[in-house]
Amino acid sequence: MDVQETKKYKVKRFIKETIRVLRITKKPNKQEYTSVVKVTGLGILIIGALGFIIFLLKHLLI
């Protein structure tokens, strides 16, 4: 196998895998969507709060 055939094979394999993934995915219903939004928002708030606490501790200790 030369380099050209290897690249062709990789591209074909990528396309097949992409099509397979797109076939098994589905659009989330309203309940799934709202729970994902809630969890994501909660994660953002927690990370932001931790960052703010670290910021305050840094400025209070220095």
C-alpha cells in the first residue's frame, strides 16, 4: 500500500464512521434538552463560583 491508497482508505473509513454516527443519533426531546441545559448551567455556575473564591482568597492572602 502506498501513501495515496492509505489516505484514500482513511478518508473512506472516516466517511463511513461519520454516516454510522449520524444514523444512530436522534434529536433530544424537550425533557432531555431542559435537563441538559440545567446541568450545563449548574456546572458553569459551580466553576465560576470556584474561580471567584480562588480569586478572593488570592487577594486576601497576598
